[in-house]
Amino acid sequence: MYASPSVTLFLTGAALGFSAAAQPGPFQAYLLAQSAKNGAARTMPVALVPFVSDPIVIAVVLAVLAQLPAGLLRALQIAGGAVVLWLAAATLRAVLVRAAPAEAGAPPRGFLRAALVNLTNPNAWIFWSLVGGPVLATAWKDAPPRALLFLAGFYAFLTGGNAALVFLAGAARRLGPSFQRGLGVLSGLALLAFGVVQIGRGVAGA
């Protein structure tokens, strides 16, 4: 059965978006931490962070029209690792001292911190430089609506996967304070591990 180029691009974006959402990483660990602390309803907006951070990455990648310099990627790895370690410390401290949940009118620090994680995540830059960027640029050159279909498929499944993680973690939070604290510790340790690995890779590549 023949699939039109538009359908093919949408399905390509959907497959890549699902893969990105299913791959463990600092952003997923941070979603887990926020869900354990604040619940699914307050954390759900954080799942939309890629809509804010990714356009910056895409714009830079398409502007240079080339693979990003290795030096920039190493710098991003080290800086991003430091950000993740900072979030790991904040997450573990909040769990261990039983920090009170944020007030309803408080600024969305979780959203801003998650955006910072995404902007300093070298995987996002590598993906849009080597995979997503070329596909998007080619599709836009052939027919702009097809490029939009690629982005629609990608972000529908990426944010959908993120939202599913938030929902599941929020549901698990209802199992009680002990489970909630355990989930917070687990996500904090995951962030710690991701941060150490990311800095290590950046230093080793220098």
C-alpha cells in the first residue's frame, strides 16, 4: 500500500517523537521528580516544555546549516550536566527535608528549570543537527505543509509520551507518603547519575 509523502513525514515524526519520549534521560527524570512532589495536575504543563525550548535549538541548527562544532557539544554536555546535578540536589533536598508543596500562585519554577535542562541537553542539539534538522529542511524546501506535518507528528507523540509519564507517576503518588518519598529519591538519584555521566562525557571528549 502506497503512503503519500505527507503521511510518511507525519509517521516519521511520530516515530521519532515516541522514541524520544520513551528514552530515559534527564528531562524524563525531572518529570518524575516533579510528579512525585507536586502531583500530575501541577506537573502536566512541564510536559509541554519542548514547545518552548526546541524552537531555539531548531532555529540555531537550521541557521548554521551544518553539523554543530564538537567544542560546542562538549560545552553543552558539561554545562548541562552541572544543571542536572543542581536539579538532583534540589530534588533530594526537597524529599529529605519534607519540603512543603509550592503554593498555587507561585511562579512555575519547574517549567523554567525543565526548559533549562532541555536547552543544555546535547542530545537535543545532536538530534536536530543530524536527524530532525535535515528532514525538516528538506521537507520545507519541497512543500512547507509537509514540514509542519513532520513537526506535528513529532510533538504529538513526544508531548503525549511525556504526559503519560506524568500521569503514571502522579497516579503512583497516591499510594502514600512513603511511596511518594521513594519516588522522589529514585528520581533524584537518576538525575544525579545523568548529571555525572553527562559531565564525564563532556570532559572525556575535551
